[in-house]
Amino acid sequence: MGRGLAAAFADGAVRRQDIFVTSKVANGDQGYRRTLDKFEGTLRRLQLDYLDLYLIHWPVDGQYVETWRALEKLYRDGRVRAIGVSNFDVQRLQVLLRAADVQPAVNQIEFNPLMQEQAMRKFAPAHNITVEGWSPLGGGKALNNPVIALIGQKHGKSVAQVILRYDLQCGIVTIPKTVHEQRMVENARIFDFELDDQDVAAIAGLDQNQHALWYDAFGWYGSDTDFGMATQKWPDSTPDYDA
Ligand SMILES: NC(=O)c1ccc[n+]([C@@H]2O[C@H](COP(=O)([O-])OP(=O)(O)OC[C@H]3O[C@@H](n4cnc5c(N)ncnc54)[C@H](OP(=O)(O)O)[C@@H]3O)[C@@H](O)[C@H]2O)c1
């Protein structure tokens, strides 16, 4: 990524201020000192001198408040333009809000037609926290949905475009991923149509409140699993080497 960005800046394809770069502290890198150290490595490998947004990837119990202290320092020092969290539930966000000097700007959580996070969508805006939705297309699996396909036909839009437009109308910052240029263009063309109340109600009705996709594939995260325990099974860390 760092090499790609450096090349794009060098040949004038984009300027730094035209792009928005987010990174996160991995689960195994949390705590005050380690977060600060790891941040330096991330920035060096990206070949950037600031990030636009830096997140705590997951609320590792017993550590996330200390990790937040490090993010506050990075924010105050001007190393990041905004700081936030990811995968926080309401309870842990309340703990963080009580401890924080700088309030989180963002909570990045799974948001797609099967998982519409009603509780967080009420809580976050009341605290000026923007909800950012990861896996908005359900990792691709939401693209087969017949209800959304019908809405797409009505508007002359693809299923992906309808889902992303729904996110937008719900006030969710949506971050679809694709490796195909054509799909990137398609996913950005959502500002020239509007879903009506009927469409919105139909998509809202698809919510199953299930972390449907990612976690199930690992077989260790379900409705009966303690939320904070998940980190013990996913103790990942950002490598220190510069590839
Ligand atoms: N904070 C977290 O814990 C967390 C967890 C998971 C993901 N995320 C982030 O969320 C972002 C997106 O998540 P995601 O990649 O899991 O899922 P996603 O964006 O919901 O889905 C990506 C899949 O949809 C396909 N796709 C994208 N646009 C399409 C289109 N217009 N038509 C047909 N297929 C299309 C992609 O295929 P192709 O690439 O082949 O086009 C890929 O298979 C990423 O930036 C990821 O890092 C964050």
C-alpha cells in the first residue's frame, strides 16, 4: 500500500489531501506503549506523515481504555486527524466515553442487510459518533437477495448500488471493498437516485440481527459467545518488518 501511494503521489495521480487513509490497532498490539510503537511502524510502511482516521480494531477487555489513551496522544500530537473504535458494543462504548478526554469520532461495525445494528444506530448518533459499516455487501453474500434485486430493477441499479444507497440514507459511512475497477466505479454511482419509503422499509425488514458472515466462518463467534472473549482467539498483531 505504501509503495502504491508513493507512486501515485509521485506521478501526480492523486494528492495526499484527496484520499482518506484509515488504519487500526490490531488486537495483539493494544496497551499504551505498544500502540504508540506500532503506530510508527504503520505510518512508516504507508510512507505517510499522518493518517486521517485511526481505530481500535476490537475492544480487548482490560486494555482498550489504555489503548485509547495512546490514540488521544496521537490525536493531540497531530499524527492522526480523527480517532475512533471498531466492533464496540454499547456497553463498552459507554465505558470508553466515561474514561475518554477525546470522544471517539467513529465506531466501525458490521452493517449489511442481515445485520443492521439497531442498538448502536440509536446510541452512536446521540453521542456524536458516526457509524461506519464494514462488509456492507455482506462480503458479497448479500448480493443474491431477491428483495433487493427487485428494488434494483425498479431504479435501474445493481443490488450493490441499492445496498450502498440504503446505507447512505441510513446515515452510515459505507466502505465496500472490490479489486475490480469497474465495480469500484459502480459502487460510487449511488448519488443519482433515491430509495423511497417502501424500499427502505423492505430492506429494513431483512434485518436478522446476525453477525452472519465473517465470524461464523471462523466457527468461534456466535450469539452465545462472550464478546470480549473473542479477542483471545484472534490475538493478531501487525508485523514489524517492512516488506
Ligand atoms: N473492522 C472490522 O473488523 C472489519 C471486518 C471486516 C471487514 N472490514 C472492512 O470492511 C471493508 C469491506 O468489507 P468486506 O470486504 O468484508 O465485504 P464487502 O465490501 O461487503 O464485500 C466485498 C465482496 O463483494 C464483492 N463486490 C464488491 N462490489 C461488488 C459489486 N459492485 N458487484 C459484485 N460484487 C461486488 C467483492 O468482490 P471483488 O473484490 O472480487 O470485486 C468482494 O467479494 C473492507 O475495507 C474491510 O477491511 C472491517
